[in-house]
Amino acid sequence: TREELPEVSGDSAQIMQLFQNLVGNAVKYRDPDRQNTVHVSANAENGHIRFCIEDNGIGIASEYHERIFIIFKRLFNKTEYEGTGIGLAICKRIVESHNGRIWLESEPGKGTRFYFTLQRASASTETPSLAVGMD
């Protein structure tokens, strides 16, 4: 599900990849014992937009919250979950290249909330704006 999402400034292909990676992970790391839910929301915050992608998946222990953003640092072996270990590193790079930040709140067995900030679109920016849609 999603709330109405605002326009942000940035590279549309990169921002699309950011959302695809985060929503894709929310689906991939679902809890097999309950129906998967993913919710996307956004709030204005000091000239930026703070996005939240929240799921009810398997969660991530706090000792791994920084590690997961390092390229090729996987929490699971490839037989448990497919992937290359670069998705979240790419997300971090995209967000930081757009002068934002990315972080998470999570508890094992209860799901994860990934937060990130992007610059709010304005008429005075030279960077093209992007209407974020999840259709």
C-alpha cells in the first residue's frame, strides 16, 4: 500500500532503482508464516521529504543495521536468499548522491522500516523533479 507521494528532485532512473531495491527487499525477506505487507509513506521534513518503506518481514538485528549498507556484505548465504549483496549499498549511494541520508529501524521477527530523505522538488532547483508514483 502507499500514501500519496510528493515530487522530489533527482535522477529519475536512480530514484526508481532506489524504490525497486527497497520494496523488492521487503517482498524477498518476508516472514513465511504471515501475509506480507509493505507500506510506502512520505512526510515533509526541513526542505526534504522523508520516505518510509515499512514491512512486516523477518526483520534485521540492530548489530547489522550499518553492515547491510556495505557492498557484498550479506546477512544470509545464497541458498537461503538469492542476491548479490549490492542492493542496499546502491540505495545508500543513490540517496547520498542526492544529498540525503538513509537509515532503518528493525526488530527481528517484527519487520523493518527503511527511511531515506530526498530533496523536495521546487521551481528554483536546476535538478529535474520527479513525481514519485508506485503504480
